[in-house]
Amino acid sequence: MTDVIVLGAGIAGVAAALHLQRRGRAVALVDRQAPGRETSYGNAGIIQSEAVEPYPMPRDLASLLGVALGRGNDVRYALGALPGHAGPLLRYWWHSAPARHRRLAVAWAGLIARATAEHQDLMTAAGVPDDLVRRGGFHDMHRSEKKLDAETVRAERLHATYGVKFRRLTPTELLAAEPGLRQAGVGAIHWCDAWAVRDPGALVEAYANLFARSGGTVVHGDADTLETRPGGGFRVRTADGPLEAAAVVVALGPWSPALLRRFGAAIPMLRKRGYHRHYRVWRGLDRPLRDAAFGYVAAPMAAGLRLTTGAEFSGIEAPATPVQLGRAEQAARDLVDLGPPVENAPWLGTRPCLPDMLPLIGEAPGHAGLWLHFGHGHQGFTLGPATGRLLAEMMTGETPVVDPAPFRPERWWR
């Protein structure tokens, strides 16, 4: 007998399933693919302890004009797709005002403070090999002295407010830390406490294997078949037949709002597309490196050096347009001895971002047993185990590890 169906086997769904299982619930994890094959696989692999504040939208005219004119590589948009993004983007801009952003950051920082400890707990239980994770931070390299100075000021504020550890490195110090670099710009910020995972998909798979070994059920099924039962509870069709439970967790990332429309919800979401590709290197990097001037991260992975891009705003079903990745590749060849790509085509995925930058965690208003766990933005890989624990505590009546009020679904359930 299944107590809870978790829809979605990314890091958010797998972590929620594990934490519910630990609390005595019989859980079935349902997805069309194997665990960890979507955005949980395609990210830069950094568990970001320094990301104590969510990413706000720039509000100064110069930055907005730069995005509009395509001067940078952090953000790219398809003009024809902008009307579909306009409403959520305007709300995101409104919530990015300094006073509002500071209030949001208080709730966000409480989750980030739990991120590495919750990952470590699951890593230990899953028997994750030591060579999969490096606990040496990452480098944020700059090519402009003015921008490095500004980032140093921000780092000092984060250290004073949250205790975030960092070091400002000169070009000589960065080259000493990363001998594979051809040049080091004007220097870098070394965020000291972040963790780097050399195969994010393998980590999520290890968590899913722990869930299965502990008695959990992992089945192939389509979340779109979800329906309510006449007498209460939920049913979903799977490859092994119909599956029923009293409660369901929607952890489908960017696909969650579409499913929830049948329950009367119109949840605004920014769907930020991103790309990655692996490259062979003859002398690569020891830690991930963000090339701030070109808006990408170069991360050493088991498959090669992974280049990951910033945000692309386009249609949901639009074909791949890896312009940002092409610019990132060109910039990376200036830094390292970058060889040919490993894959025939780049990977493409979508990040689920809500306009107030906080995930939805909790029970859907007016729908007993329908629980939500999505909207982590750029930090799903970092936060999945922490928010999975929070959700499980809410579902089982435990005292939550952090205040759940800022993440309540009511704020976007329309």
C-alpha cells in the first residue's frame, strides 16, 4: 500500500521521497525518465553555500538596457517569446526591489544554511564515493577591475551578514591555484565553502538508489495521468499499472504549473532555459570557474569540462538556439586548452523560477493531500535535500527545520 506518490525524480522529488520514507511513509517515485535526467543532471554541479541571497533582477537602467540590446551573455531572449514571459518578469522585477529582496533573502538564507549538511547526510547514507564531490569551493573570475571591486564589496557584506567565507585572489594567485589557466583576468573571488560535484546526475541517482534499497518504489509513469479518486486521494497510471495514494507531491520543476491548472491554479513561472556541453581538455581546471564577463561556468566533470550557460527566454517548445554556449566556448578557449566537444549536440534544460525567487513548499489551498515542492530557480541542486526535509516535516506534523511560511503555496495559488 502506497501512502504518498511523488511526481518527478529530479533532486527535489528524490529528496522529498527519501525524507518521507525516513518518517515511515510508503512512497512511490514516478517519472517518465530515470532519476536525475533533467535539470538535476544538467547544472554546473555546485552546491552553493555562498548563494545566501536569491538572484534579483537588475533594476538600474544601464543593466536593463544592456540586456535589451544583447550586450552581455548572461541573458538572451527571443523577441517573439517575450509576451509570454512579460507578466512573470514584471513581478520578478517588482520583488527585486532592495527592501523586498532583503525580506526574501532572510527566508532563502535559512534554507541555504542547511544545504551542505542535508546533502552530507544523504551522501553518507547513500555511500557516495569521495571522488564524486570536492569541498574546495569555486572561483568567480573577472576581467574588469571595477566589477571585481564591486563583487568584493558584495562578498564582504555577505561575510559580515551571513558568515560567508571568501578570498580575493590576484591573477598570480589564481594561476597558482589553477595551473591549467592560460590567463587569469584581473583576479577572482574564491568562494571557499561551496562543494563541486563531478557528475550531478550520478549524485541524484545515488540518492534514488538509496531510496529503492530502503524499500521505496521507483516506477515509470506520466504525471499527466494524475487524477483524483471519487472517495479521496489520487491515482496515476504507470508502466506497472494504476498507482493510488492518499497524498501526492508535485515535484515536476518547470512542468508543475501546467499539471496544476486542472486543480484551478494559475501559477506564474519564469522558465529560464540553459545549455551545457562537455569538452575534452589537455590541461583543465581543478575547481569550477565562473567567467563573469561572459556569463558561463566551466566545471570539471567526469565526462570532460562542462560549460554551462546563463538564462535564455524563449518559447517552451522552441528549438535549441545555443548562441550563449557558442560565445562561452569562444571565451573559454581564451582561458584553457579546450579540445573538441564530447557530445554531438548540446544539452538543453529549463530552470523553474517563481517571480518572488522562493520555491513553493506546502499543501495546495483547498486540495487536501496535494503537496507542492518546486520553483527552486537556479538552486534546485543545492536546495533539494533541505527543502525535501522541510516538506516531509510539514506532511508528517513535525516541527519544521525552518519557518515554512515564506514558501506557502497560497502566495501564488490563483
